[in-house]
Amino acid sequence: MIRKLTAIFCFVLLAFGSARAQDSLQYNSEKQPTMEDLLRVHEKFEYEVRYSFFKLGTIYVEVVGDSLYHGVHTKHLLTVIKSNPGIPFVGKEENRYHSLFVPGDSLPHTEVFWTDNVDENEFGDTRYIFDRKKNLVYGFDHDEPQDTLALQEPASSGHIVFYLSRLFAGAARSFKIPIYIDFKKGYLSAESGKKVYKRKYDAFDHPIDTYFMEGNADVNGPFGFSGKFKAWFATDDLRIPVEAQVKVWLG
């Protein structure tokens, strides 16, 4: 069955602390952030995923450090999804998504992406290698080659959209990026604008200003994320993501 889920994003900015994070949401920044701006701060995000009054799980996102991949300096993006084991027909699930990516001058691009199915003790169960010398993307399932696809820039994996979307939030422009997942290439497209919307969240003492974004994904992401989505970002200079509404498969 398909359900529309709301992810309320609770966050901690480790470089400044939570007090500085809340202070930074008091004004509207006209300046669009760059990847350098976003990576200058060590962020650790915790997302609570809900359907109506039910907590379905928790998502954690963090750039955990630097890495050297085949001589290329990269950033390691980690997303961890844990289900609420008390939810019927879901049980205990934990999946991890990894990307080694190069920030780039404007948009990030991925060098390698892999997943871990922790609850089933399967690590590196899927892997995508982005070969820019040959302009190809290689997909593997449990180290077995599955498909080879033509590489289209800025080639990325699914969860890198967490940073890509922040670069465009509050800008009167749209974007469309190729996403490689499920052993095929799809696209994620979205648009935002400069209009400011007041939104109320438990994490803050008062309503905050946000920018709205809506778009569509024709790929299957974590938990089957696909189709139309909506998202709200704080209007501060880091475009903190505060809420997203997506459709996923459950059961």
C-alpha cells in the first residue's frame, strides 16, 4: 500500500551548537548557499518519520569525514534509516546508504555509492561505481555485476539530494538531476521560489520562515520513495531542511 509520510527534521549543528542553530533561523538570507558553505559546518541531522500519529522510524544524515578514493579526495555522506520495531508488518529494519562524493565548484557528484542491509547482516549488498574516464556507471548486487549505464553529469546517488535540494531552496529556478539507483538511471526534478511561508515545529519556540519546494522523482529511493514530493527549508543561510512529505511503499 502507498502512504504519504511526513518527515519532521530535528537537527543539531555540531560546529555552532543548537543555540546558534536556532538563532540562525531568525532572518531571511537572500544569498544562495554553496557546497563550500554547507560543508563548512559539521551537521548531524535526525529525522523523525511519521504517518498521522504513528512514528514509523528515524533517519540520520551526516557527512562523517573525508576519504581518499582512487586518489580522489572525497566527502563521505552517510544516511541511516531505522524502523520503529513496534509498527506491525514492519519489524526491525536498519539500512545504511553511503556516498563518497566530490563537492565540485557548483554541484556535487558521486564517485561511489553503496548500501548496507544491517538487520540482515548484508554489507555492501548494492554498489554503484561512477567511472568518469569511460563515462560509465557500473552497478553491482552482492559484488555480482548487474548493469552498465551511460554516465550523465552531475551523476549522483539518491541520498545526495539532501545537499542538492538545499542549493536551490529559495531560488526562483528549477533543477533536474540524473539519479542512479535500482540499477537504472532516473531523474529528480524540483522547483522552488522566493516566497516565504511561516511553519510551526516543536523544535522551535515560535513559527519560523521557510522556503517551499516541490518536485518529482521517477526513481525508487529508500523505502520506495518515488513520485511527487514537497519540502520546506528554513530561510537561513544554510537552508536547513525542516519538513518533507513523500509517498513510499509500506508492507
